Amino acid sequence: MSPKVTVLTGGVGGAKLVEGLGAILAPADLTAVVNTGDDFRHFGLAISPDIDTLLYTLSGKANRTLGWGREGETWSFMAALRSLGGEDWFNLGDGDLALHVLRSARLAGGEPLSRIVGDFARQWGLGLTILPMSEDPVETRVDTDQGLLAFQRYFVEHQCRPAVRAVDFVGAETARPAPGVIEAIACADVVLIAPSNPWLSIDPILAVAAIRQALIDTRAPVVVVSPLVAGKAVKGPTAKLMAELGLAVNNHTIAAHYQGWMAGMVVHGEDAAPGDVPVARTDTLMHDRGDRERVARVALALALDLR
Amino acid sequence: MSPKVTVLTGGVGGAKLVEGLGAILAPADLTAVVNTGDDFRHFGLAISPDIDTLLYTLSGKANRTLGWGREGETWSFMAALRSLGGEDWFNLGDGDLALHVLRSARLAGGEPLSRIVGDFARQWGLGLTILPMSEDPVETRVDTDQGLLAFQRYFVEHQCRPAVRAVDFVGAETARPAPGVIEAIACADVVLIAPSNPWLSIDPILAVAAIRQALIDTRAPVVVVSPLVAGKAVKGPTAKLMAELGLAVNNHTIAAHYQGWMAGMVVHGEDAAPGDVPVARTDTLMHDRGDRERVARVALALALDLR
């Protein structure tokens, strides 16, 4: 019998770990709880970047060159939009638009996000359970030296250049976990935290009080896969942001961040790790399917050891 | 000084006449009042087929092979939509989506359709004035042997196959003309009715009571370009629909339809025409720019003769 695994995840790195878990677990035993703090409306369309990255990655549609969006994408929409004087700071691929248009229409029709995402996953042949962390609006907002920025403005328009002073999650205090999230954490044999940015991708999930409490309460060991590789982030602004927040860019800081409910940690190669935390080591760079499966196996084995 | 011309128009045939008028008039002297009875929401997006056909035709972007949409269009959106199980009876090209997404967003932001359309036209370098007939919802509905169908369901999904018993325009009784429409008719030197389907494309405009009254009141001669060519329609269901409504498919029927305010008529070649109406003759098939300009010149000359 394979263990029931629930993984909290954000963007690209997290999606790779989930792909690795998908290769070694029965689909029915795998649940991904996904950050929706990045979700926003653009031209009125409901965009869920982290959910879509996961859908694209798991269905083999992800654009590996860009690191976002679809492989083989076309860009007629953006060209026409520019010709009409429309805002073009956020790139919407032609195929990518289908997710946003259909999601927006179904949300407007009163369907819950979790059902819509579940249908999308099934349509693309994915057997795991993908849950948005919440169906209530939570907006990750970055306080920077250039002012308060909505997450996508910071991440895409300003390409993470502004120095971050603080991050907050508007709406998180009152947001309820999406249906199934608490059960997925409470009833799991193993809970994993993907190597996503702790401050930008995992913290929005933890900011939903009931989810944080479920992580404290669950009998499952919670194992964190560190997002750091030799004191750097694989991709994205993790290391830069840690430095801006006055934090040492190392696994001690990651461990301290998840302190209180983290049972163990997967760290990269020979990277330094806190002495008081059970640790497993592997090359956490996930270039190909083999890498992803290996990191998933190591994380899972550590967690099962800690039960 | 060139005459001020206002043309009432619907789809492809009408757009060709407007293009011809654009070639012989100063842009500031040309106003097109466009049917919005075909407008509908699809996936929540506001789609204005006749306005968009006019925008595409005048800006040289129209797809001549398909007879709708954009030249050089890509179809990634529809492919992705199908993979997600979305409804695919209405084709939305990737570039075409830009008009719908931007229009929907601006409407949701409270902007009036006429301003949005005006901006689109300006962005694409068009100098004429394009006015939706109304900014209030008017829905062309076709009563057929397969039941009551919304226009696009009849026209696109059922490809005009059902036999038509009647056509009505839901909302027309209370719809107000869009700003500028009445003035454009009242102050014109010449009013033209494009060779669009009288029952499906022109009647929705006439169903707005104030517009019909303006046509009766205007001192400008109103000249109709017949949509019939040798007892047939160039394209679309005009002739089929006339027969289904029990009408003779000839110019006498067209003249009777516009009776009361029509001052003259442009008919094709040697086609029979009612004896009591001033008529001008030309080949009304508008294959190329030269044809379009010629038909425009003939219609304009007849109207100026009738002043």
C-alpha cells in the first residue's frame, strides 16, 4: 500500500517535485495544495499562475525554455492586443488563454475554483488531486523600496528588481481553506513542503490560519525540501529576497522559518544544515524526470522514516 | 466639399460598401452605424460580430478565405479549449480574442461601447466614425422550425439550416440609439443602407424606434443598395430566409421592406426593379477594392441626384 502524500506547493520548482511524486505514487494517493496568493484578475480574466504551472508541468505542456506558460505557444493575442493599445506587461499566450477564459466563465457561473481545477486536471488525464489552498481571495502583496506592489506587478512587471521590505497576504486572515485541504493534511501519511519560495509561495498557504493549524495538528511528519542550492535559489528571487529581509541565505534560516511543525528537511548535496533537524541529502536540482523522481523518493523516504 | 454620408450596415457585404465609401470620401465625412443585434456573450466575453467585421475589413485584416475573422489567424486557443472540454461551436481566433477580451474589460470598467469601438478604430488608423446602433442590449432572435434560436446559434452553430418563421429583436423597444447615431442620420447629406441582410442585419437597427424615426425625418435621401444579385444573395441566408418568410426573392420585396423612407435603390446589373423607385444599376458584386469603390460611387451619385 503506498502512503497518502499531501504536498504544499507554489510555482515551477514545486511542480517538478509533484511530477516526481506522481511518478512513484498511485494518483489517488497524491494531493497537491497549491498557492493562490499569486492569483489575480487581468482584463477581467481569472488567472491562477501556480495552479496553471502545475497543470502544464504534470500534463507535459510546460514551456521549459520560458519557465512559464505552454510549450509550442503562439502569441497572436498579445500582438493584436498591442495593436489595440492594451496593457502588455503580462504575457498571455494564445493557448494559455483557454484556461483563463474557461475558468473565468465557470467562476462567473457560480462554480467553485476547486471543481473547475479538478475538471481541468481530469480533462488532461491527471489522476492526482489538485486543490487551491483557498477559494476566497488572498492577495500576496510585496512592500518594496518602490512601494507596495501586487505580486504579479513585482514578479512579472518589475521582474523582482525592487528590494523587498515585507510581504503580506491580504484576505488571508478571513480566508477559509478550500474544501478538502484540511482533510488532505490531517489524513495524509506524509506531508511535504515543495522547494518553492517560502516567503512568496508557501507563506500565503500558511497564512490561512486553519491550514497552518492543520500542519501543527497532523500526525503525519512534515518534510521540507529546501529551495536553496549551495546558498542560492535555483530560479526566482528566493535568495535575493532573503538577503533583503536581513536573513542569512542558508538552510538554518529555512529551518527556522518552518520551525514548530517541520519534522525533517531535504537539503542539496553537502549544503550546511541545522544540526537539530533530521536531514536527507540529494542533488535537489531537478533537470529531468529522473531527477524529479529521485528528489521525490528521498523526501518520501525521509518522511516515512520519521513516522 | 464632399458630402456627409451615413451608412447603416451589418456584416461582410456592408463592410465592403463602407470600404468603398472610405476610398472616395474624407474620413471625417463618413459615419457607419452598425448592427449590434448579433452581439452576444460567449464565455463571458462581449462579442460584436458586425462591428469587428467592419474593423477587420477597413484595416485590411479581414480573412477573405473564411469570410469572417482575421487574416493569418492562429487557433491555439480553440485547440486548448477543446482539450479542456470547453464549448467549441463558436470559433474564436487567437488574435480575434484581443478585441473581445479588451472590449469586455473596458465595458466592465464602465466605458461605453461607442468609446471603446472608437478607440479601436483609431488604434488601427481608421478615420471614419463607427457607431454601434445602440449601447443597450438588443438581441436578434430567430424563430425557426427547430425552435427559438439566439442569432449566433442560428447563424453559426446551425449554419442557417433551420427554416425561419419570424425574427424578433429582444430589447429593441426600449433600446436607445448610441450617442451620435441620430445626429449622424439627421445631419447627413446622404444616408445609405448597405447590402446587408434586411431582415437579420438592418432590421435590428430599424427596430430601435428613434433610429427608424430619424430615417423618416431626415432631409437626406436614403438610398438602399440591394443585397440581391440575380435573385440570389451574394453570401449568407438572405434569399433562403426570404423564401421561408413567404416573400418573393426580388427587388420589389426589398423595396417594399424599406418603403416609406427609401428614396432610391442600387440594383445589380439588369435585375428587375420596381418601377416607382429611382434606380441606379451596377455590378454589385464587390470582389476587390475597385468593385467596392465603384458601387460606393454609384450609390452616392444616385443619392446626390435625389437631393
